[in-house]
Amino acid sequence: MRFLVQPSPAVLDRARPPVRAFLAFAVLLLVGWIASRAAHGALTPEGLSRILEPLPGERFGPVALWEEVHQGAFLYGFLLLTVGSLLVVCPVSPGVRNGLLAVATAAALVDLLAPFLPVAWPGFPGWAPLRIGAFGLAMAALLAAVVLAWVTFGREPRRTDG
């Protein structure tokens, strides 16, 4: 992790292989997360309603909702922190880096909180498509951030002085 605080060329050269290995595993994590949701039917409004919508008399939603929030908060938080930290030492404009991280963070929060809408307001329409769209947007932004880190990590920034 020394490269995050002292990003010298020699340190970055030594850090590149383990960083790339981490980024490859990050892609596997994201692809696996998408595949898991697809396998459980959580990429359709009907499937989400079946899995996560509270049954009559359930005050705080099913246990599956709490498991999803626990797992999602950890995975999103971990990826946002690590990939965001890597992008800080990459020659990427702050606007691009901050934009990707802002989109991923906002979409992740909507993905995590959307299933609580029918808990707070029983019969709330549209929470499932909202969650599916937010998940897709979060995955796209995180995958873009991982690819950007893969391509730019350890490279010299472009010179703007001629």
C-alpha cells in the first residue's frame, strides 16, 4: 500500500502485478454478483417482489432483505474504497474519477435502500425496477472504474507543458 502514499515509478512498477491481480478478482466479484442475482431471479421486478417484498404482517421485511443489505453494503463499500483509492494514484482527471465514484455510490445506495420502500410505504409501486436500474448503473460504473484503473495504474501522467 506504500504506492498510495509514495507513488514513485519504482514502487508503482512493483505494485502493478498485485494491483492487476486484485482488479481481475474485482471483475470476477462483479460478474459473480450479477450472475447470482440473475440466478435468483433478482433481475426482474416479479422475482424481486417474490424474494424481498414484505409479506402481510411483516414489519421490517423478510430476512433475505437484511441479508442483501448486509452483503451489498460490504461489497459496495469495499469496492468503492479500494478502486477509488487506486484511481487517486492513476493519471485520471479528478472529474472522471469523482464522476464514476459518485455515480457508483449513488446507484449503490439506491440499490441497497429501494427494497425498504414497500416496508416504509406498503404497496409502493416501482421499487423493483428502481432497484434493478440502480444495480445495473452501479455495476457499469464500478466495472468502468476497474477497467480505468487497470489501464492507467502505474502510467506516467501526460505532460501538459508541451
